[in-house]
Amino acid sequence: MTAPALQATGLTKTFRGPGGETVTAVDGIDLTIGSGEIVAFLGPNGAGKTTTVDLFLGLTSPTSGTIEVYGGAPHRAVADGRVSAVMQTGGLLPDFTVGETVQAIAALHGRPERVDVVIERAGLGPLAKRLVKACSGGEQQRLKFALALVPDPDLVILDEPTTGMDVGARQEFWDTMRADAADGRTIVFATHYLAEADAFADRTVLMAGGRIMADGPTAEVRAAYGGQTMTLRPPAEVVGPHGIDPAWLARVRAAVAPLGITDVEVSSASLEAAFLALTGDPTTPTTRTTRPEEALR
Ligand SMILES: Nc1ncnc2c1ncn2[C@@H]1O[C@H](COP(=O)(O)OP(=O)(O)OP(=O)(O)O)[C@@H](O)[C@H]1O
């Protein structure tokens, strides 16, 4: 039988906090991810997503429990080129061109024949002669993605790959990813953007406090935890830079209260209800119109 891409059992990681206290970043995760799955790890800041990704990549060791990647130690899978990562920050040389960067990494891997294919796959053809430092944040992330593809890995792990990108760049990045995933690569990504999990992942693992709060097909996670909600789109004139006009919210509250409505959420993100219900996180991403304090109760 073929080993799953990732298998975690009782996976736990603790750190010592600034005051000497124990911080449990990952708290007894059991998880199996099969080949070809596209899985989002979704959760608020501090949920344990980055630590989980680090454990998957062998960048840190579990305090207890086990993690296997293709049936072996994570660092082995990385060394064998079966697993690649696109991390949040760092890693590029600013004075290389995009093309030189890909060539250098391909040479390190002994895979010079991969240069053209990964440049094309990451949509970097028109940028090949541009210096890395002249590339936008989104373009640099696409370059990192290209580098991750050099060994032709079976599994790509991305830790919040679109952090800092504007909406257009984010869209472009995921279009690139989607085209690549169509080839059957296993993709695991951490995000706190609900819309990214919703749009891109077949399966969503919702994390909070180091634990898995929900795990299933993205549509099911949404349906099971999103509950029955009524979503309103406010008129544009009541949405300002600081969110929805509180006076308008008060008028809506007054208008619906006599109808027996106790909970109306103004939202444009369909996983939002699941996220809030399970994590109670007040720093919700995606849009200004989805913050819990703007829900009408
Ligand atoms: N090296 C460390 N030392 C001490 N505490 C840590 C360390 N790394 C992470 N933590 C703590 O572990 C918890 C989980 O952090 P982690 O970075 O894994 O969360 P995250 O879900 O990736 O958050 P974010 O979305 O902000 O990146 C947090 O409380 C964090 O402060």
C-alpha cells in the first residue's frame, strides 16, 4: 500500500514562552493527507498553522507524537525532492535576475532541464530578465513557487503564500497554483484568508489554539459549521474605510428586531460563519464587512 503524503499522530509541539510558561502551539493533531489532495489549514493568528507546517517540513521536531511524510521522516522527503515549500518570508537574492535565480537552484538540484518548464509553469517568462529586487511581492512569491517546483515534488507546502499581496496579485498567484494542481500534485497551504480556502481547497482543516476544530471537504465544513445564516450586502454608500456605518447598522437592528431576528451577519465570505463559530476570532480577515462586532445581535 502506498504511504499517504502526510500522516500525523498525536502531533504536539510546545515552546517556552517569554515568562517561562509552556506554550502549546500544536496540541495533539491526528491527520492523514492522501496523494493529490489540496488541503487548506485555516485559522486565526497564533492558531498553530506555521508550527504545523514547520513540523511537516522537518524544520522543527515534535515534542511528542509522530509525523511521517511519504512514510518516512520529513527531512528525508525534503532531501529526496519529494516535498518543497513556499514560505512566508526570505530566501531570495535581490541582485539575481528571475532567470538566474531559477538556473542557480536548478543547478543545485542537478535538474537544469527543469528551468524552462518551471519558469513557464509559474508564469515568469516575461520577467526572466528582471532583477529580483525589482519584482513585486506577488512576483517574488511566484518565483519562490517556481523554485519549489524545480525538483518536481509530489507535495508542495505553502505557508501563507499570499501574505502582503493585493487582491489582483493574490488572484494571479492562485490561478498559477490551480493550473499546477491540475497535474495531480498534492498541495497543503496555510492561510488566514477564508476566501482562499473556499476557492482553492478541496479539504479544509480549521485550526484554533493548536487543535483541529473541523476537518472535511471545504463545502461540508462550511455547511456543518456555517449553520443557517442570512447574509446582507449593505449599500455601497454605508461602507466607509472603517467598515459599515454604525448608525446604519443600528437602523437595520431596529428594523429586523420586531421580526424576531436575533442574529444577522453582514458578510461576503462564505466560510466566515464557520471560522467565527469555531474560533471566536475577532480579527477576521477577507473583508471589512465581516467583523463580528458588525454582526447584529
Ligand atoms: N519559537 C517559538 N517560541 C515561543 N512560542 C512560539 C514559537 N513559535 C510559535 N510560538 C507560539 O505558538 C503559537 C502558534 O504559533 P504559529 O506561528 O504556529 O501560529 P499561526 O497559526 O501560524 O499564526 P500566524 O497566522 O500569526 O502565522 C503562538 O502562540 C505563538 O506565539
